[in-house]
Amino acid sequence: MVKKSKIQTPDWILKGVEPPKTKKKGKLFKVRKCPKCGKDEVKVVIGEIGVWECLKCKWKGKNPKEDELDEEEFMKYLDSKGEEVA
């Protein structure tokens, strides 16, 4: 029979400090933004694999900037976006 290895105690417990804080809890939402102008109007280019395009500044590339927001931050983001449109 194969012997399982033991789980090691994390360093923060051995040092007697507070546990590291997790950044986000609950459901996470990804917001993609243009790395050139910072606007969130970034869409996938149809017909090209992994290519994104900004509708404002016409940037094209493979790596738009991604922000992860929890539910509360995402709702604030949507509220502020709604005020921009009005």
C-alpha cells in the first residue's frame, strides 16, 4: 500500500501571526479594459482567435487588462457606468 504524505502546517501558523487575508470572497466578476485608453468597451474580434479590440481607440491585441471585482464592487461599477450613460 502506498503511504500518503502528511500535510505540512502553514508557515503563518508556525510563526504565530494572523492568517493571510483573502482578497475577494463570493462570486467574482471580470471586467476587461483597454490597456491603451482604459475604457471597458473591449470586444472579441470575430474570426480571429484570442484577439480583442477596443471600440473607442481601435486598439487590437491579445491581452486586455482584466480586473476582478466581487459582487459589491461590481454593483458599484455598474451604477457608475449607468451614470456615465445618462
